Amino acid sequence: MRRGKSEEKYVDVPGGSIYVRIWHPAEPSTSPPIVLLHDSLGCVALWREFPSQLSLSLGRTVVAYDRLGFGRSSERVERPSRRFIDEEAEIVFPSLCASLGLEAVVPFGHSVGGGMAIAIAAIHSRVKLCSSLIAESAQPFIEEQTINGIEAAKQYFSNPINMGKLTKYHGNKARWVLAAWTETWLDPEFRGWNLGCHLKEVQCPVLAIHGDNDEYGSVTFPNFIAGSASGHSLAVIMDGVGHVPHHEDPVKVMEIVKSFLAKVDEGSFVTVSS
């Protein structure tokens, strides 16, 4: 199977400029592109080979971008507000799609990116922006396990050697990136945050993927997501997998996604076994 080409560009959005990379399939596709939304410490580069492999496997265009303040996108000075997930869905994502000429997409979010994918589908449900959505290792609310995992990560990055791993991908934005995650999620006033109301507004099919060894949340998360969405939904628990399934078992993740999207295209759904 031939690989398609990829391209890089910068897109102006409210608040700055975001770095975007696009992987095109070898043959033209009419299927909605997949748009990847990274996690709290992520960026396009940290998806590694997964976007290219996903495009090749599915024969679809795959788009990934660095959120403002991350990777190669514009710096941010202020800490994100407690509405940062909704703000991404309300402001940045639709601006990105408009700039790229994307009228229908499949948002595929990892971790907090999964929460953003859910918010995007809920907020834009009336304009049919999302044909379906995929939430991988997403947190729909906050568990003690979530807090414990973030506190452990904060301690881990207090070591300058480990902090250097973030600097490699985020440059002088690395400390902002870490604080934007840890100080927001550990703020006592954020503890009541949840996606329950958004999930009720999600009309498109939903796939929730979760590893049973995820250090930031239990399998209650994907079951809550699948059980709360208004449309067709499916929760898949991956045995022996942690917080980053697309790195730990990319082949299996692509199989799960491919099966799900095939059922979306057919208009039918069956259980996908892990």
C-alpha cells in the first residue's frame, strides 16, 4: 500500500498562530478527515508515527495541530481558564476547520484532547461538524486516581533531567505547558468539573477507548462516556494498557478505530472486542 504525502502549515486563529500537520492518503478519500487533539503535555511531534499509520490504515486524511502555548504554536502567558476545554471547542477548533475548509470531521482526542473532542461534538451538534468522535483515555470528570497521577507527574518533572524531555518538544514554553496542566487540574475549584452536560448533547456515534492500567483514571471513565452520550456509543477496554494506547499498542488501536468507523459508514454498530 502506497503512503500518501504530508504537509505542514501555520493557521491563524484567535489568540495566535497554530502549527498544523496534515497526512493525505495515497488515494483521494471522501470520508471525513480525522483531527487529532493532543493531551495536556502533548504536541504534533509526540503523536510520533501514529498519524501517518492511521492515514495509511484508514485511507483518510489525518490532521494534527499544536494548541496555543504548545509545541510550535504561539506562546501563551496566562494560565488557561477553568473553561479551557470549552474555549478550545468554541473558538479555536471551528476557526481551524474553517481555515482548512473542513465541513465534517472525526475529532480523535487523547486524554484532555478526548474531553475536547466531546465538547466539540456537543457544542457543534446542530451544525453537524462531527460525523463521529473518538475519545482515547479521556477524563469525563475527576477521580482521586486522576489527582494522584497528576501529583506524581508534577513530582517527576521537578527533576531537571525529566523537565528536559518537555523542553525538547515545547522549547521555552515547557514550564508553561506543565503548569497549565498541573496547576489547573490540581486547583480545588476545578474538582467539580465534568462533561456530563456535554455528553447529553452529543448526537454523533462515540467510541471511548481506555486502558485498564491507565494511571489517570479507572474504566469508569469510558463506561460513563458511552453510557451518557445521546447517540450510538461504544466503550472498548484494552487489557494491560496504560494511558497512551496509541503508543503502547498502535496496531490494536487502529483495528478498533477502523472497525468503528466502518460501522459508522455503514450505519450499523457491533461490539468491538478488546
